[in-house]
Amino acid sequence: MTTPLTVYGDSGSGNCLKVKFVADRFGIPLKWIEIDVVNAQTRTPEFLAINPAGQVPTVVFGDGRILAQSNAIILHLAAGTDLVPTDAFDRALMFQWMFWEQYSHETAIAVRRYYKKFVKKSDDEIDPALMPKCERALAVMNGHLDSRHYFVGERLTLADIALVAYTRFSHEAGLDLARWPSVRAWVLRVEQDLGLTSALPAA
């Protein structure tokens, strides 16, 4: 892919950073257009003309085709690579965790982080149901990772990239990963695999 991929994204968003992680891993050139979600830049007529759903990330390919939804984008970019298992069942397990990330994980940790970090709400102003939902998600992850290094098999897949995107910012949602040591060790492992400076606070 020689023509830069145009990415409309908010650099504070884990969903948007997933696209950058995968593109950087495979040397895919990016043209990043910063979209400020907090200040409603996803609701401008110009952006809605690109993505009527008003969500980032949204990517535009060199031939003009448009693709949205973070996990759909990274699946497309990583097709045929070592980030996608060749075994059909392992590939289905990867999809399982990617679907779970968007339904049960992102909707808790990312939402609570958004309210605390970007909207600057106090804990008393945030839906009290979010904290136990975050804790349940991390407990599920910790139990799975107690006996393995990655979510599928013994190497990095898109499941890990999808899940690490917001988990590495859990402290910004008011969660201390010291309570989930297998998750914390996994985050450090995946960040190293991706060549990222760790987002985690010092132990």
C-alpha cells in the first residue's frame, strides 16, 4: 500500500490508536486527520458527509473507498498477516474476543475513562454501574491470562491489539491494574511487542 491511508481519528481514542498500531507494524503510510470528539467535530456536516454515523476512526483509501469501525479496519489491514491465525478455530477465537471487546469491555472502561479524563466528571457524576462493569471485564481477562501470555494461542493477534487499546489506560478510568496482575503483565508484553512506550503508571 503506497498511497497513504487517510485516517480520521482522535489521538486520545483507543479505538483510533488500534489503526495506528496495525499500520505502523506493517509500514502502512498514514495521513492522520485529527478529529476532536469532545468538541463534536464528528458532528460537522463535513465529517458526516464522510461517515454519516459520526464516529471515528474512519479511513479513506487511495481509491476513495471508506471504511469505519476500528475492528473492521484492523481486520482489513492485517488480512493475510501473522496477526490473524490461519487455523479456523483460533481465528474464530480471535473474533470472539474482538466482539467481546466492543460489547463488554470498551463500553465500560473506555466510557468511564472518557467521562473522567475528557469530560472531567467526578466519580459521583458518573453512572455507578460502570465501575462494577469495568471490574467484571478485567476479571474475565485476568482469569483467561492466568495460564497464557496472549488471548489466542501463544503469539500476538488482533485480539490483543483490540483489547490492549483501552486496557493500557485503565488507570485513567480509575482502575488500578495491580488488582489484576495477569492483565498488567500482558499489557506490558503487548506494548513491548508493538514498540510502544508504556502507558501504565509505575508499579
